[in-house]
Amino acid sequence: MLSSLSSTISRLNLFCPKPSIPHSLSSCLKTLKPQPIIPRWSCLHSLSTHSTSRLSTSLKPQLDALVSKDDLVVLGIETSCDDTAAAVVRGNGEILSQVVSSQADLLAKYGGVAPKMAEEAHSQVIDQVVQEALDKANLTARNLSAVAVTIGPGLSLCLRVGVRKARKLAGSFNLPIISIHHMEAHCLVARLIERELEFPFMALLISGGHNLLILAHDLGHYIQLGTTIDDAIGEAYDKTAKWLGLDMSRSGGPALEELAREGDAESIKFSTPMKQHRDCNFSYAGLKTQVRLAIGSHNINAEIPISSASSQDRRSRADIAASFQRVAVLHLEERCDRAIEWARKIEPSIKHLVTCLANLKFCLLHHNLLIY
């Protein structure tokens, strides 16, 4: 998926011809009111929706003061889905350590994320992962300035493992807790790496459960241009890979992209999602249905792994994979193209589109497009 995204989205440019907007900018702005992103799921039941919505802006003065201090040291904890992760970062952006415990075996066993199993796996390794992050940074918890933890969006069973650990650590050492919105963090991490990236900028956020197009004005000040209305692209990749009988140990995306290289991307004419909708939202439920029908018409049996498939069966699976991937990424490209026009009318000075792919490291810096 990554190379396909790189090659396709990198063609987008903030100065390319733009599609027409179906209604005036003034009417568009009525539905795009600046507001902090609010987690859909939160295991911090003590935080009301109202208090959570003010979190980013209310913390801004303190964060502005703290981030300038080189002696600020923050431990970050992430357990929103299937990997247990921790990192130690200085206020100047220096990453002192990062540790990830993968659940690849569980992904392969269950053909995707099984929330209860994922929660148990997080619980088994969370102490070890946090301690290893501290050890690699040559620090102890007493050296920390704060603990940051993901509170959403994500799987509530998994999120609460990280939150419990953060609360325990913060309580033991009298540390403040910084509640992190998963997708907001993906949006802002580009500025940690690319120091010259300034607000405003546009961000395309891609993960297993979400697709978002965001116009970032400042910390805690965003306009949501588009969002997932049913299934995200990551979900579509995983399900398609599972239906094609691929190895899920590395998740569906890498396995499907590898198979797609063998196929003909034009062999199956899948329809691009939401062609009739002149907005920036994403939908992959219909494309998933088209894939299921194509698999059925080719008599593909997912119980037979790709490694045991006949040459003809393998070619059919590869054609489906390639055709799916072409349309899945084309949908991203079309939505981004429209969102760029909207963003440039709202913020004429905007120059960058940052694409954040969850769980993937920095891969490309290309002209006016930053992909992380």
C-alpha cells in the first residue's frame, strides 16, 4: 500500500488544476467550523465531551511554555489498537527512545484485530515496554516531566490498558498526565521531524479505522474537511487480504500490495466510491462489497492460502488485489484534490499537504507533499 500511496498521491500538487466545488465557499464554511478534534471513544469516563473538546486549547499556554525547555522529558504511551508502544521525547523534539511490541502473531491467528485478545496482549507487555523505553533513554520515571497517553480514538479495551499504566506511573511519581488524541498526534508529528513546517497546513490522516482530511490552523485549531462515513482504507485492505487468503501476520496492507504487483490493475472495473458526492468524505464499504462479489465470481476459496493456490487461482487473486488497490488509492487522490481546493480558498497561504500513515515511518519528501 505504501509505495502505491507514494506514487499516486505524490502527483497531487497544491497548484494543480482543481475540480469545481458544487456550492459556494460561504455555504461550505457554514459546515466547516473550526473546532478541536474530539475522540469518539474514551476510556476516561471522568472527562465529559465538553471538557475534552476544550483540552487542546486549554493546554496550549502551558505547552507553549514547556516545549521551549530542553530539560522537559515526556514519556508517551500508545495502546489504541494492536501494538503496545512507548517513547521518551525531550521538549526540543529529540527522541531518546522508542519501543514497540507487535501483535503480528495475533493478527495472523485471528485474521485481524480481536479486541479482547489485543487487550490481554497489551496487559502482558505494557510494563516491560515502558521500562524498556526508560532504560533505553538511560532515565528513570523520576526524571520525567509528564506522561502522555492516547485516550482515543481506538479500541476502548486497548486504550484503557495504556491509561491505567499512565495513571499508575503518574500517581507514583506525582507527574501530570497529558491526554492525547490519536489522530491529532498523527497530524502534528510531522512538525517534530520537519522543523520548517509551519501552520497552516493540510493533513490527510490514514489508519486502520479512520480517514481524515484536516486543515490545521494551529495547535488545537482545526477544520475537518472530510472524514470516514463507514469503513476506512485500512479496514478495506485488511478485509480484502483476508478474503484473498493472504498471510495476515504483517497485517493486510503489505501482503495485499505484494500480491498486487503480480496482477493487472485494469482487469476488474471496480467503481470509484462516492463519485456522485461532491464532498471530501471517504467510503470503502461499497468497494468491499464489489471485492466480495468479484471473489465469488472467480470461485476463490479463502480457506486455501495463497501459497497453495494454483497458478490460475493466484493470477485471479492478484488481479483482484491490483484492481482493488488502484481504486482504493484513486479515491484518496480524488478526495485530496477536492480538499486542496477548499483549503486554499479558506487559507490562500497554505503550501503543504502532510500525509500521515499510521504505523508507517517517514517515507517521502516530495516537492510540496510531505508523507509520514
